[in-house]
Amino acid sequence: MKTALIVVDIQNDYFAGGRFPLENSEQALAAALHAIAQARQAGELVVGIQHIAASDGPFMAAGTEGAALHPAIAEALQGCPVIEKHQADSFLGTALGETLAARNVSAIRLVGMMTQHCITHTALSPEAAGIEVTIIGAGCAAPTAMISGIALSGLAGRCKVV
């Protein structure tokens, strides 16, 4: 079984000084960086996902510093594919499914932001059907820790949450 780590939307707007800072974003960043290092050491595919909203959007707006990947994530993802998305589901309208299929990936692990939105939609995507999905809870953040916990609890009924 080939596994890939999918790093979803760890972008500047979700951190202090950004347009929509999340609770525990720094802790999730640290856990995501650890997961990336482990995946790279194991020779797994690591794929970055970057959400870009319309230029007049409330956050992640095209062309803004807030839409850029967090600098530590950008550095950790050097040499890895980074896929731009415009919907909550990382598969919808992107090449993620094709990227995974081309590498015969049958299992994915997810880290990123926001747990209740983009992580949930990606994990439950129709395009993820047939792929074993694991969510690394410590590597996820939401507007509040409670919202993240509720989302992870709900996801545990359909995915593995570690």
C-alpha cells in the first residue's frame, strides 16, 4: 500500500496577523512539519494544497500574503507538488486525484486547516472513495479547539483519526 501525506491550506491568513487566525494554528503547524519530515524520511509522496479565493475574498484572497503558504510549510514542501484549489474539497476541480493515481497511492494522511471545512470535505470527498483516509488530529486547526474536536469526532465515524 502506497501512502501520501496531504498538507491542506496551511497558509498565512490562519496565523496571528492574518485575516482569519485559528486557535492552535502554531501547534498544528508543528505537528504538520513533523508529519512532513516523517513522510519524506519514509519516501512517501507529500502533496501541498493551497486554497486561493477570489481577489476580493475575505481571506486567502488571490495575490495577498495571506494566501501564501506559511513560510515553514513552503520550505518543508520544497520539491513536492503543490496543488491550487478553489473549493473546500481538495479533490474538486484539481489534479489531486490524478496525482495520487499516477503514483498508485491507496492511502492518504491529512493535516491542515480548517478541520471542520477543508479537512472534512477532502476526507469525505467522493473522489477519496476507495482510498484509506487517516487524519492526524494534532496537525489540524479550526477557529476554535472545540470546533476542531467536534469535526474530528464526526470524522472518526468514517475515517481513521490519530
